[in-house]
Amino acid sequence: MEQNLELKEFLSSRRARLDPLDAGFDTRAGVRRVPGLRREEVAQLAGVSPDYYSRLEQGRALRPSDEVLDAVARALRLDPTERAYLFQIAQAPRQTRRRPPARVQRVRPGVRRLLESLGETVPAFVFGRRMDVLAINRLAAALLTDFEALPPRDRNMLRYTFLDESVRELYVDWETVARDNVGILRLDAGRHPDDPLLAELVGELAVKSPEFRRWWADHNVRERSHGTKRYHHPVVGDLTIDYECLPLPGDPDQTLCTYTTEAGSPSETALRLLASWTDQPHHAPAVDTPQYD
């Protein structure tokens, strides 16, 4: 997860997706050997010298100012998540850091009680670093899978999405969900470039999943926030679920996600049926996974 290389590949991928005509450049003169914009065209749009932009994209030891990064973000038409990611990877310290001791991610008892209280009607779980599932209530376990029953290293949403074949049947829009998860992991990698467990996860998935390998190379980033997912559940059939993901105060690397359905909808009926089917007590698991600062 070398930081300069990530900056180089991210900037290169962003300019490759832009249409020169949309950016106001005449494509009739000369043959273009690469897709998208040339480096000198990005430099022109950003108002910096071609040499400076080339050094920036090559990931050399620069400390670009906020003004320069803002100009580059506008030139490359980055969305807010991409812009924030650019600032992270461009302004992070360049020196090699000594790996700190492992620190364990733990979910506060109050959050666990919250999950349990929601468990009768609302599937909910807590993500940690690398999209590790740190805690889950019984209804979320019934909807997805019982992460508590998995080995600790497998309690991870990326491994679940790409390495469990049943997931492709569970998610009606599996490719969209999988791509989004890759983008979320890429954003996490920008925030924590020295995390060896993240590097191990990326390496494993790149070897075992051609889809992950291809989408990881796209360098797309995505913020985990809210949206809608469609499921084809083996027990209760089709559901359309809205999700909300909320960062936990005091725990910057933990996110609470809840799933709800529209009142009076067939999906609400199916979720209630699933809740009645899973009437055995289930407590939020004490899942502790290491993280690195």
C-alpha cells in the first residue's frame, strides 16, 4: 500500500476516464496513445506547469498545497469523496513508518445493547477497519450470515462478498454491491496505508477473485453512507431494504449500519417473517479484531 504509488495510479486513472472533447480539447490533431486527458492537458486545466503536474502524478516527494490539490480536483472533475481521498494520499507523510503494535477494535457495551434492542425488528451491525464485522444482531445474522459462527479472520464483509458463492444469489444486484464494497475498502486504504492486515486482505482477494482484482485496479473510492439494497433471501424471498451507516462518536474506525423497510410494504412483511423465524436468542458477538494506527 505504498503511498506515492497510490497517488500515481489514482491520478492516472482519473484523467484516463475523462473525454478530451468534454474538457474543451481538439482531438483531431495528432494521435492519442492513451485514453482520456494527457498530463499536460490536466496541468493546463489546473493552472500549474506540466512539469509540476508530472512530478505530482509520478508520486515524487512533494507536499502540494491545498490550492494546487483543489485545482487538480476540479480539473479531473472529482466528486467530494474522490477529492477527500486525493488530499489524504497526496499529503500523507512520505517517510516509511515503523509498524506500531497491534491494537484491538472493541465495540462498547452500550453499542452492543443497542444492537440487541434493535434485533427484534431492525437488522444492524457494526463495521470496523477493512469492513470487518465487529458486532451483529440476530436479525442481521439471519438476513446475511452469522458472522459470529465464522473464524475471526473471515468476519469480514469483503471476504463474504467475494468468496462466499451464496452471496451472488442473495444480492439481486451483486455486482453493484461488490463494486461499492471495493470502493469503501479503497477509501480505507487511503486512510490507513500502513495497515498490514488490509494489505493481506487485498492480496488474498486479488488472488482468489478476478472481479476484485479488476475493480481494485480501477481505483474508485466510495463513502459508506446510505442507500438501498435488494435481496433474494432463501427463506423469505425478495426484500428491498434501505440502509443507513452512522459513524460512532468516539470510535472513528467504527460504523453502525441499520436496515429498514418501508411501512406496509411486502419487504416489511418479509422482514417480520424472518424475525419470527429467528426466534432463538442471539447476542451481539464479542468480536475483537486487531487494527493498526
